[in-house]
Amino acid sequence: MASPSDPAARTAARVAADGADAVHLEVAVPADAARAAVEAVAEADDGAPSEEEPLDARKRTILRAIVSEYVSRGEPVGSKRVVEVARLEVSAATVRNEMSALESLGYIAQPHTSAGRVPTDKGYRRFVDDLSADPALDGARRELVQELLGTASDVEDLLARTSSALSQLTRLVSLVIAPAVDAARLKLCELVGLSPGSALLLLVADTGRVEKRSVELPAETTEHDLDRVRIVLSEQVRGRRLGDVHATISRLAEDAPSELREVLRAVADATARELADDTVHHVFVGGQASLAGDEAFEREHLSRVLQLLEERATLARLLAEATADDRPTVRIGEENEVEDLRAASLVAQRYQLVTAGSLGVLGPTRMDYATVLATVRAVADQLQETLLDLSR
Amino acid sequence: MASPSDPAARTAARVAADGADAVHLEVAVPADAARAAVEAVAEADDGAPSEEEPLDARKRTILRAIVSEYVSRGEPVGSKRVVEVARLEVSAATVRNEMSALESLGYIAQPHTSAGRVPTDKGYRRFVDDLSADPALDGARRELVQELLGTASDVEDLLARTSSALSQLTRLVSLVIAPAVDAARLKLCELVGLSPGSALLLLVADTGRVEKRSVELPAETTEHDLDRVRIVLSEQVRGRRLGDVHATISRLAEDAPSELREVLRAVADATARELADDTVHHVFVGGQASLAGDEAFEREHLSRVLQLLEERATLARLLAEATADDRPTVRIGEENEVEDLRAASLVAQRYQLVTAGSLGVLGPTRMDYATVLATVRAVADQLQETLLDLSR
DNA sequence: CGCTGGCACTCCCAGTCGACGGGTGCCAGG
DNA sequence: CCTGGCACCCGTCGACTGGGAGTGCCAGCG
């Protein structure tokens, strides 16, 4: 599989090509088969990190087979198919008994009596927990990630491209939120007069992020006043944290000569809005189109999810909350608090810069968790690296 | 939102609500067939594309009734209903004859033999052309527009909110593109060192728009060099047009002392990308969710349209091209060159600032053109006014 | 005791049939 | 030129049916 003349181009072509009828995973299945064989013999009891009920090796194998088969085929999978795909040496009837057990444990369910089985949220959860610690992305894709994110003209552009890459690679909705800025140090604080009554306040952080706010100036403000304010600001604010700017300027206003006080107050007002609006504007969403193609979402439902994707503030909260620690997080179906996402899964990871931002993808619960996890990890790593490069 | 007694709002709500059980019809095929038939018989007016054939008053009334009834109800409308809704003093049979005539003229079509009639693209076109010159928005909505757009902290924020307002008011996909900047005058040109190897170039236009580009500095650049470059830039570039910046800085680089030349070249490089990326980043899209609710778009199709909405560059081109003159533009179905928009209509209008930007909405051909046109106009007007205020 | 093949059963799905009804086109008469 | 009447067309809906996939259970086997 790995001897191409032009690896990057080939991967790109493949990624582009198989979109039509979604054969998601090439990674997971063969790996599963191999691991299944081993565990069937060994049956080493797992360390049981959280409160998972013990599942014997064969049950685990069967569950794994059902999940990956259902993910790739999209149809309920029956006992016969399980035998084939998991290469089990037992009969379908035996598997049926096991499946019946798995069902009463809540890992799988049948859409209708006498249809095949489908993983439940709990089943997916178990599947994900049982995944090998860190699934790696295959070389070609990793190269593609590097190619897509290696260069960047500025942070914002980079994040936008990250989002685009993520959605292209996974064919899911991608979410990227910019690192919070309140801990970043200010490199520049500038006030630009646009017209007699108004000015623009510019704040540039050492991460390269630029915030701007228009300021309504008192009517009697002179050019000269403005110059003085500019100097004061530039001197006093530089080097401070963005989160402290409002307090700093407010204090300046109190101590300032009366003719400058009003102007400084206006500037302080402008910075008050800063932190509230802040993250909101910096959520990047890509690949909504993929949702429409997915049968998991009915019209009505689809519409609500798309609406959710437009509420940047909610999204930011959602993602931030899901990436509380450093490890990749998977929220499956009902595990999502948000009502509209009960049929969806979120795979997210944090990335570090000065402060952490996060990124992830959102898609139907029926997704190829192994590959998606690997991709999210790889993209997060690459993003972090490029960001580091950028502020090197 | 608007009060429920407000007729326009009621219409909008109804249109939005009954999407669920609307019939999907292929307008194109029967229309083509009909037109072919006509041309075979009549073969008189082949060469006249944009000229409207005369239509007697009753036919116009009937067409109008069919369009508005179909838009609000979503079902093919029969002769009997036309009589009711248009309050005609003739019998259904008579109307049937007229409808038959309208059909062979290509204004309406039947989805299947012996179903009611549905407007063709040509029918909508005629309907729109026959609309009273400028449909006004009712008071309540106009107030709402003002409320939504009256205040703004900066241009970008304003445009984002315009987009949101537009999609909420029309329940369609909204598109807003920022005014092109190359004619705007620069108020500030600043170079901020972020780390030894890199800096950030800031350009602020008198419209309040901020452009930023990161610049890779030559390794040997000193703090002092940077200060000198900063002064040169600040002096030489201020007041110029954004479109001329690249040329100006390139010239500066040639004339500069050798130790500054490389730095200025790097800055010039950064501004080269300016105009290309420019408009791309400043397209605001809102209300995608409304597409999902609409039966006019099949899954596959929906997905392609959503994808189109993510290609900002294409969108910008599309919209700019549609708003060549000052008047509101309506592109109905097949009138759109873009393949994926054959089932959609675009209603757009330009707004003026220093240079023109444009905004509009995109939705199924089956939309309430009168209300939508009025809304687009009102929003464009209000936006323009607020922008003017902002740079007063 | 666990595994197996066999078997009856359940239920979805796709296709067929027929009644129904809305809407049309045409025609003969005012 | 308009009208009521009438035959006809066709899509929709419900009922019915056969096929098929998958299950649960059971009796028998190693």
C-alpha cells in the first residue's frame, strides 16, 4: 500500500475520490482482525480503567466486528456477516447467542425485530475505549496534513485552513477555535482616527492576533488630544495581558488630565466588550455539506444542527468544555448534553499555544472513530507545530 | 420578532413551516417540453430573448394568482383555486383555457398530466418583472431592520450582523460581501515585531477595515532596522490607496539603503497577496439551516449547494457579477450559470460605501419575491446608512 | 458444557391492485 | 366568448402478498 511515485498527490486523489460513496476506513478493519486473533488466544483481562463490565474476548471481537462493519456498510449486521468479517471459527448460531448477550448488556440493538444488530451509543463507547492507545495515521495522509498546514501567512488564515483540511480529511464537520487571548501579551496598542467623531482601537497580541474596536470619541476631541492619548496608551499598555487591558485603561482614565479623561473612558468602554465577543468571532466551521449527505439526519433535524453550527458562541463553549484535558475526547450520541446532537458524535482535541485552543470534528455517531481520532490528533499536532514555527 | 398579525411575517412563517410536505417537482422538464411545443407551432418570436410578449390583464392576474398561491401553499394550484384566490368572475373552465394558454407560452407547467399548475422559471421571471416598481417593506419590519443594524462596533461586526438579520428576516440563505478595499485610503501602516524572525504588517483603511499579514523577516534584521522601516512605511504609505500599496512599497525597497532593502522586499511580498485573498475572507454567509428545511433540494443537491456556500471566492464572484448596476437583481433558476443553482434564485443588491459591496439572499425558486425584494432593499439601505454613520 | 444445524417465526420491503379524487381537455349549448 | 358537463388521466393511499434476512429456540453432538 505504501510505494507510490508521488505519495501526496495520490493520497489527495484518493481522499477526493472516495467521497461519493463513503468507504471510510481502510485503517481500522485489518488492524481489528489481527488484534482479534491475538486476544482470542491470550484473553488477558483488561485493566478496566473506568467501570466497564468485563467482556470476554469473543464478545469484544464480535462487538468490534459489528461496529466496524456497520460503520463502513451502513446496514444492520447479522450473525452470519459477523462470522465472515471477524473470521471466527464458530457457527452463526453461537454468534447469535453472544449477540443476544451483548444486546441485553446494552451494547447493540436491533432497529426492528429480526433485523441485524446496530451498535448503541454504549457500544460505540466501548469500541472507542478498547481502541489501541494511539491509532496512528498512515504516512500518506500525514504528509497531506503537513502539506495543507505547513505554511501560513497569518494565524487566522492558518486556522481557517486547518478547518478546511480537517473537514476534507474526515468528510465531517470541522470545528476549530482560536486560542483564548486574554493571557497573551500585547505588542501594540494603537488608536487610529478615522473621522472627527470616531477612531479605531487596535490591539495586537504576541500571538499575532489582532483585535479591533471602533471608539466613539467625544465631540470636542482635538487631533492633539488624540496624539497624547495615543502616546499614553502605547506606553502604558504594551506588554500587558489582553485580559488586563480594560482595567489598565480605566485606571489611566481616572488619573488623566481632565481633557483626556473622556477620550480614555471611551477607549476603556470599547475594551470592555473585548472579552465577551472575543472567542465568538473566532470559531471556524467547515464541511457542513457533509452533514447533508448523511442519512443519519432527517431534514428537520439537519436544519437544527446547521443552525447550531451558526451559533458560534455555543459552539465555542461546547468545544472548550469537551477539551478540558490534554487527551483527545470523544462524545458519543447521548453523551452530548445538547439536545440536537443526540445523534451525533464529537471528536475533539486541545492544542497548545500561549493558551489552549481546541479543534475537532462533528458527525453522525456512525463514524470511523479510529481514523477520525488519528486524523484529529495529527491535525492538532501539525497545527501546534506550525503555530510554534510562526511565532518562532 | 415581528408580531404575528403582521401579514408579511405570517407569510414568511408559513413558507418556512410547510416545507415539510411540499411536493417536489421538476420544473425544468415540462417547461422545456412546453417551450419546445410552442416554438414548433409559433416559431415567430425566436430571436427575442428579453422581450416580454404582451399578456392580457386576465392572464396576468391568473399568473400572479398561481405564483403567489404556489409560493405560499407549496402545492400545484388548479383552476378552481385560481378562481377563488383571484376572485375572478368567470368559471373554472374559462380559467382552464387561459391556463392552457399560459402553459403553451411557457409560464406555467404541470408536474404530471392532470395535476395543478406550477410556475416555471419564466413564470417567476414575468411575475417579478410585473411587480410594482418598488415594493415597500411594512413598518414593523423596517423598524426591526433598523434595530438589528442601527448600532455597530466595527465594520466587520456590522456586516456579520447584517448577514444574520437578512437570513432571519427572509428565512433564506444570506450573502454579504464587504466593499472592495483597493480604492480606500490608508490611515495607518504599521509593522509590529512579534519575534526575532517575524513581524506583522497592519494596514488600516479609512473605512475601518483592517488587513493584516505576517512577514518573514531576514534573519539578520535588527530592532533598529525595524524601527527605520516602520518610520519609512508610516510616512510613505499613509494616505495612499490600498490597491497601490504593493507598488509603493516595492519602489521603496528599490530606493532603500541596502540593509533595509531585504526587509522592505519581505513587506512588499506580504502585500502582494493582499488583493488576491482580499475579498475572499470577507464574505458573510448565514442561514444555511433554511436550505435543509426546503424540499426543493434533494439530499445530494443540498450537499452540493452547501459546498458552494463554503467556497467564498466563488460566492464573491457570483454576487459581484449579479450586482453590476444599482438596481436590485433577481436571478431565477436557470438564469443562474452555476449548475448547482438551477433550482435556486438569487436576489441581490449593491450598496455603496467608498466602493460598492453587495448583499443578497439565495433560496429555492419558490420564494416570496415581493417580500424578499423589499427586505433586501431595506437591509441594503439600512446597511449603507449605518456604514455612513460609522465613518461620519 | 458449549457448540451446532435445523426450524419456525417475525417483520421489513418491494411490488401489485384497486378505489379515490383532484384536475384537466374538450364539447355542445347559451 | 363563456359555461356546465363529462370522460379521462394519473398520482396517492391503503390493503394485500411473496420473498428474504435475521432471529430465538431446541434438540443433538462432541
